[in-house]
Amino acid sequence: MRLVEKLREYENQYLFIRWATGSEYGKLISAGDDFIEFNIIDVDTMSYRETMLIYAPLILEVSIGGADIARIVAEVSSQMSIHDN
């Protein structure tokens, strides 16, 4: 199984991704055949900083769970109002 195929299962979820030139926390928007679209989140302000297209063969590590991911999900969830969809 290719990494991109596995990442499709985690679209719209928060992840940590390390690639050849950097690493960031963020939300996986979509996983295409060659590239993934990834919204980087600033962990200090919990706001989206930028959207990156990352060439899939450059991805070295993907962390789907863990304490840091759980903290980001909790912070983002606490900022949502009751009326957000």
C-alpha cells in the first residue's frame, strides 16, 4: 500500500507531518496521487497559518495520534461555538 492511499483514510483530520525540508502540525485536507494538501496550524494561536501542497514522496513521517495531536484537537474544539457546523 502506498502512503498516499493510506493518507486518504485520514482526510480532514489533524496530523503531524515531517517531510524532507520541514515538519508541521495541521489538518490534512486531501491526498491526491502525487501531492497532499495540508493546512498548517500555528500551535500557539491555534489558527491556520498557511496551506501547503507537499509532494508525497518527500513525506518521511506522519503522526496520527498522541498527546500533541490530542491537545490540538481539544484546543480547536474549545474555540468552536455551538452554532458551528
